[in-house]
Amino acid sequence: MWTVPARLVALVATSVALLVVGVADGRTVERTNHHSVKALLRDRLHKDGTHKLHKKGDYAVSVEVKGGKIASFHVKHPSRGEIAVQKYKTSRKMASLDENPKDVVPAAEVPCTQYIGFAFTDDTGETEYYWIECDLVIDPSGAIEYVPVVA
């Protein structure tokens, strides 16, 4: 039977082992989810107005569309209000269009070489990224370079 100190030692050893695996070679494991704004919007991209994209727990994600482009991106929490969103850019295709398989476009046919992403971190520590081609965003300025954390 386990004694209290032995349980404590086992818990500490397990925690250290998980930390070592997660921070191997100075890299940390980032818990992320990547979404395609275009796939989530579908035909609503051509309708001006505010459109709900996604709900993650208590967080409601929406975009404002003007002239077929994303004018603004919003994340709201019922008790905290508007949540800060970080804007990223990358030349890599980060989100698959698998959320709506009929919308899949071969990578060679995608005209934009830059993608804009909007991200927030929820209460569980997961970061949600929403990606769209740069030419579908009214103001892509202010985006920082996205550097994925690799395990």
C-alpha cells in the first residue's frame, strides 16, 4: 500500500516526466486548434454584416463582412465582454478547408501567398486560430509573423 510520501514522490516524478517531454530541447507543446474562416463562413462571405463563426465554450467568435472581405474579427465572453485577439500572418496554409469538404481547393490553385490569422486563448489554455487568405481581409496590417511551436 502507498504511503503519503510515496504518493507525493510519484506525483512529482510524473509531473517532472511530463514537463521534460513537453519542454524537450527548449520547445514547449502548444495546444492549438486551427480553423478556416472561409470554410466556416461559406456563402455568408458575400453578405455584408456580422456573422457568427464558431462557439468555443463560453466564447462566441464572429466576423464583420463588408464588400466580401473581413472588416473585423470579434471574440466575446458573456461575463468578460470583448476578448483581445492577436493578428498573425504566415505564408503557410495553416487551416484545412476540411470543415466543408466540397470547398477544398488544391494548394497550387490558391492565389494568395499570405494568410492572416486571428487568435485567442480560452480558459483551458488552448489557442484558437482562425485563418483566411490575406486578400479577403480589408486591413491585414498589424499582423505579426506566426511561428508555430513544434513538439
